[in-house]
Amino acid sequence: MPRISHWIVRRLSHLDGTLLLLVLLLLGISLAVVASASGQSPARITGHLVNIGLALGVMMLFANIPPHLLARAGLPLYVAGVALLVAVALFGEIRNGSRRWLNLGVIAFQPSELLKLALPLMLAWYFQQHEAVLRAKHYAVAAVLLLVPFVLILRQPDLGTSLMIGASGFYLLFFAGLPWKVIAGGGALVAASLPLAWNLLHDYQQRRVLTLLDPGADPLGAGYHIIQSTIAIGSGGLFGKGWTHGTQNQLDFIPERTTDFVFAVFGEEFGLAGVVVLVALYLALVARGLVISARAPTLFGRLMAATLSLNLFTYAFVNMGMVSGVLPVVGVPLPFMSYGGTALVTLMLGVGILMSVATHRQLNKT
Amino acid sequence: MKAVAPLKDLDRELARFHARLKIGAAFVVVLAGVLLGRAYHLQVVQHEFFTQRAESNRISLVPVAPNRGLILDRKGRILAENYSAYTLEITRAQVADLDATLAEIGKLIEITPGQLRRFRRLLSESHEFETVPLKSRLSDEEVAIIAAHRYRLPGVEVKARLFRNYQAGPGMAHVVGFIGRINDRDLKRLREQNIEHNYRGSVHIGKTGLEQSYETLLHGRTGFDQMETDASGRAVRMLSRIPPVPGKDLRLHLDLDLQAVAEQAFGDYLGGLVALDPRTGGVLALVSKPGFDPNLFVDGIDPETWKALNESPERPMVNRVLRGIYPPGSTIKPLMALAGLELGLRKPADSIVDPGYYSLPGSSHQFRDWKRGGHGVVDLRRSISQSCDVYYYRLAVDMGIDRMHDFLEQFGLGQKTGIDLEGESAGLLPSRDWKKRRWNKPWYPGETVIAGIGQGYHLTTPLQLATMTAMLANGGRHVEPRLVEALRDPLTAHWQPVPGAVRGQVAIKPENLAVVREGMLDVTRPGGTAARAAAGAPYSIAGKTGTAQVVGIRQGARYDEKRLAREHRDHALFIAYAPAENPTIVVAVMVENGGSGSGTAAPIARAVFDYYLTGKRPGAVNLETGNATD
């Protein structure tokens, strides 16, 4: 018995208290909002609880894996991910007009999900390998490592995911010390190629952007989601309509309201006060992540922690921006808030890595 | 090597990394600011706007159509009532393949070709999103069959609707009128009157008759249920209700029995009859033959039937009492006589010798009397009872068209009577002014001559004749004809009388009127033109016969009824009131192609008087036995 309890204490000692508290607060809010948005459907709530339990388990598992082991997984995961992306491009299943899924018989799998973690791991491991001798060449290699999956996913086509993965890669390069000159030059290049990129976008992608600029142009079609979600948020006012009292929510006006548009339900029922609290929680989470990064003993840990933190906030920003009508509609869930197992597990895996970096300080590099 | 050399570098790298972390943190704070700014804009700045949008999303007003008022005769018998029935309705926008759907329905329940034609016509007149009835009055079995197959028939619904039943039949169609589906024209009018909202739950609107003229009262006020609805438009719960206010019930002066007697009295003839109470203007009977079945129109008439009704030479859709305009002929003579007396042009005893024609001074043209050889010595009373034309040719010339016009105008000729039905004709009361305005031609003396016997430009409706007669009967009080006697609010069940409208009182010397009325009484006495029709009546009738020419008779030729095709025969007219001493009923009859007023029109009036004054129902009236006198 004492040995078992000792083992448990050791495992628990790798959890970061601050992160855990913030995450549990967010998950608590999420549970309440998903309950309200699903009309307090027992199936949805149970499903959400199961997802949360599973995700917490995954978080705990990864918190206990030392960073150097994680770093080793970078290359194989990356290679496997890119191979799967190629497989998708060749044999993938087409759903809703894009080739994103790989049918493994029992489950359909999106390899692009894997890359969300594999790419930062790969790049962080790569930079750590060449920490002492970082030169322009290494940034160039890293850029290629970034561009390969980026282009493969973009061609599926899945603009949203490719941009998110591109962002995570860019954050990593940025924290790894990508020279400002290169950043400025790259930015100029991207800006210059925007018109060209616009023409390369698919019709529905262009429409999404246009819809953002003028949702009223097609109120029952593409604009419907944005119009209804902004109505929900706006009608929430300062303090909201109260839990389960959002009319836009309860009467089905908000689409996808337990998943991608959960923020509209939250904004309607809890108002500006709720939004401020939510954004503050995300900021606190990022702050904690950056602190962990600053204190991390290895380059791998620093890069992973900083990238994961910024990435997490990017997801939150893109989702809330989309739901409140400042960004085009892209299928990105709101971290910790949206219902959905895969996204939550991936996210908590990232939190687990953050905790691992935070609690494995004595285990120095190499 | 790795352990020593990069140590210094590592510190610098670390410092650089920390700087980048700060930049990353700043970036995150900026993004958070954008989000909060957006939330502030939506939730504080535009809060009111979005609250309204959310409310209009949430709340929908479901109109609740009021019950339409009933129409009853004076004895409370129902002329128009509501019933609810199941109808099969189709919304075009929700049907992918209309023909296939119709074929499918046709396999389930019987759909007649007429119903299909009607459906196609209604469809062509409505918008895609409107529901259009295919078949109404479904049996319970048909409802069950459709309900069982509904899942295969998107856009097809069975709905409970309120309908109107006109059980009094074709005879009352011209009075009661009918309701029909609200069409674009109706909608436009409702919009102009700014009462469109009151029809949001209504399918029907009054199209003709009382249904049209009392539309606002009959319809009532539409109620609204404030429903909370979800995004798919399903009602979740009722928030509040403004109950509908049912329409008012109408009770008429008209007696259905009297109406039936009058209609029957026409036999095979077509024409119009109106009976008024001269004291109130109340319409006791109003017959326009032929009638039509108003029930055909309630859920849309099929094009074939509509065409047949409209193109029938008998013109069943025209209300002859209101819109049939005919020269008044001799029925104008009592009024002319009164004018002569009132204007001091004649005294009752003034006599003329009628040689059978009249010529204007200096002209050889002969205006003939209807009686060859003339009436001999004729005074005022005799001029009425014998209907002497020459007496009135002379009187008219002495009076002149202008004075004639002004006098007759006081009795409502040339104006709408103001009856509570729409679409009546004003007829035509000629004058010098009118001719100048209308034709830009001078008035000729010869025109005055024939105007004196109600020919020429004169045009009157049977209703105008009845109103004019009522004024002779009641001493010159100009009452407007009224169908509706009282209104009932269904909520209080309290009848509220509708007062008659009096336009004014014509100043007439009682002794002058008495002479004219005596002359009219003579008409039904032995020797008078309508003596036979009045024979044996236990009350006294004062009247005047008349004919309205359908074809012109050449100078020197003779009107020979037997040689004319029936449709070229004159229209027979008769105006009368009874009892002559204290009149309670006035009748004006117009029998199309009836030949003579005495022969066909007067017996019809007699049947009406008999029933109204004695309760006696007529036996078989033989209309062809009367003498062809006028």
C-alpha cells in the first residue's frame, strides 16, 4: 500500500497546480455551457464528462513523460504524420468536398490533427539538436519542415488547419530566434502575394471571407451562422440572460452551439462579464505557460512551452473572433470549451507537455 | 566541447529568448484586447439593436381570424353562415414535382377535373409560398387517407378552414353576395386603407352584395397569438393572446318569404323587383332574376363555370335592381303631373283633347300617343290612370327641360339612391347642361317632348323608381333604401338598430300630392291601366304602369308585340304602393321583355302586396292574360 500511494504521489507531483486549476475552471464553465446548449441532454453531459476524464488522464500521462523522451518522439511522429498526409492525398476519403480523412476501417482519421503536435515537437527537437551551432541553414531547413505539411494540408483543401499549423510552426521559429530581417521580409512577401492567394482560394473559402465583410448579403445562407451568433452575443449585454435562459440558444437559432459556436451561447447567457472572465482565464493560462517556458532548463522545453501557450491562445482567438464576427468562419473549436473528444484530448496532451516541462527541471538536457 | 564553448552564448541566447517571450506575451495581450473590444461593441454599444433582433427571432405573431358575422332575414332566418371544413391545400414552393404530386393525390382521393382547373387558376393567381386549396369539404375518410400518406406528399396539408354557406340559394345571391379568396386587387385595396394587418389570418373577403358592403363589420378584428418560436418556426409556447373580435351579425329588413313570393311571381320572366317600406326605406324584397349560386365562389370558382356565368346572355351576375338602367317610360308620369301642379302649369281640372298625337308648333312631326286615335278629353287624374302621352308631351313643352330636370332631381332621379350595396348605377336625368357637357350639343325641343313620357335620354334603375315611388307614398320624405335593419354584437347578443337615412323633405302642397295619388289609385280602379291586376284586392293599390322600349319603332309603324321576337319586346314596368291611404309597402317591378306593365309587371307587384298585406300566398299567376294596355 505505501508503495502504491508513493507512486501516486510521484505521479501527481508532475502536475502543475496553477495550470490544473485554470484548466479545471475552464472545463467547469464548459460543462455548464454545454449542458445549457444541449438543452441539458444527459447524453451530451455524460459524453462531455467522459471526454474530460479521458483528457485529464492523457494530460496526467504526458505530464509524467520527461521532455527528453518527448523530444525523441518528434522525428518519428513528424515522419509518420507527413507520410499519412501523402497517403491522404493519394487514397483519402472525400467528405464535404475536401480530402482530409483516412479511413482505417473502424475509424476515420484526420492526419492533419497529428501534425498539430508533431510539427512543434519535430522543430523543437531539431533546434535542440543544433542548439549550439544555429545558423541560417538550420532556419531554412526548419522552414522546409514547416512548409511540407502546410502545403499538403492546404491542398486537401483545409485552409483553417493549415494556417493553424503554419502559425504553430512560425511561433516555434520565432522563439527559436528567427532573425527579424527574415520575419519582415517574409511578412512583406506574404502581403504581396495576398492577391494571388485570394485567387487560389476555393469559392467557398472566398465566400466565407466575403460573408465576414457583409454577413447581411446572404442572411439565410453563408451569413446565417455569423448573424445568429452575433445576435446571441450582442443580446447578452453586460451580464447575460442567465444560464439556460439564452433565447438564441434555447430556440435553436445558434448553429453548432455545443461545438464551434459554444462561445455564442456563453456570450448570450453570461454577457460581457462572462467574456471578460473567460478571456482572463485564457490569458492566465498563457501567462503560466510563458512562465514555464522562461524557467525551462532546455531549449526543447522552452520552445515547446512557449509555442504551445501561444498556439492555445491562437485557437481561442480564432474561434471567438469567428463567432463574434471579426474573422471568417473556420472550423476551429474553442479550447477547453467546445464539446468534442479529439480536440480536447489533443489540447490536454499539450497541457500535459507543459506540465512535464514545468516539473522535470532537474532532469537536464542530454 | 559542448560543455565549455557555448556557455556564454547560452546566456545571450537565453536573454534573446526572454525578449521574444515578452513580444509573444504582448502579441497575446493585443489579441485579447481585440476580442474584448469586439465583445464590448456587440454587448454594450449595439446591445439594444441585438436585443431587438433576438426578440424578433424569438417572437412571432400568429394571427387568429375572427368569426365572420351571420346575415339573417327580418325573421332571423339564416342567409349566410359559417361552417368549418377540412380542405386539402398545397404550397407550391414546397412541392418538387407538382404534376406527380397531383397524380399521387388523385390516386388516393377523388379529384374532379373542375377542382383541378380551379386549382390551376388559383395557383396562377397566387405566390409560390401561398397555400392553395385543391379540394374542400373533405370527408373524414379522405382526411384519414391523406393523413396516412402525408409523409410522401411534402407541401400537401389538410387544414381546417372556415367557410361560408349561403343556404337561401340563388334568389338571395344579389342581396347577400358572396365572399371569395383575397386576391391581389383586394390586397392592394386593404393596403391603401391601411387595414391589411387585420386580414393576416383571413383567407376570404366579401366580393359582392352585403358581404362586400358590410365587409368591415362582418369581418371583425383579427386577434393575435404571440408565440415563442424556435429557429425552424415551430411554436414552442404561447406568450400572450389578443383575442379576435368576431364580426357583427346583420339582420335585414328583407323577408325571405316575401322574397320567395316575388321571385316565384316572375315565373319564367327575367327582371328585377324591389319592395321598400316607404316609412323607413327598409328593403323588404329585392329580386334580380336570374340569380346564381353564390356558394360556387367561396373557395374559388372553376374557370369554365365562371365563363359560363359571365357570358350567359341572361347576365345572371348583373344585379338588375341596382345596375339595370332603363328608360322609366310612363312610370314618370305621376311625378310629371306633380311637377305641373307644383310649378303652377296645370290645375287638376285642366283638360286637353287628345287627338292621338302631338306636334310642336311649326313642325309636322307627330309624337304619337300609345293609343291610336287618342284618349279624347283628359284631365290630370285621367292622364295618369289612362297614361295619356299627349297630355305629358304638352306639359313637358310648357315646363321646359330645365324645370323638369330640377323637379325630378328632388326625387332622386339621376343620383345613386345610397342603398347599402356597392355598384349601383346613378342612371341619367337629362338636362340642357348635361347634353352640353356630355355631347357638346344644344338641346332640341323634340327631346323635351319625349322626356315628358320618360323616354329619350332618361335612364333609371328599378331602385330609383322605388325610391321615387316611396316619396310619393310618404309625402315627399327622401328616404334612402336600406337592407340592414340591425346589427348584433355576438359577444353581447344585443341587437342595435341601424337607423334609416333621410336625405331631406321635398316641399309639396298636400292638395297637389293628393290629386296625383288619386290618379295613381285610379290606375288600379276599373278603367285604369292596371285594373285587372288589382281586381279583388282587399286593400287599395296606387300605381303606375310603364314600358321601356327595347327597339325603336319607325315613324308611322306600330309596335306589335306578337310580331317581335321575345328579346325585342319592351320591358314592362310597374310602380305601386299599398295600402293607398296609409302606405306600408312600395314596389317597383321591371320585367325584361315583359311587353306591357299592366300585363306582366303589375300582377307580380300584386302577388307581393297580397303576401305582405294579407299573408296570402299566390296561386298560379297567369302573366299572359293581362291586356296589352299602357
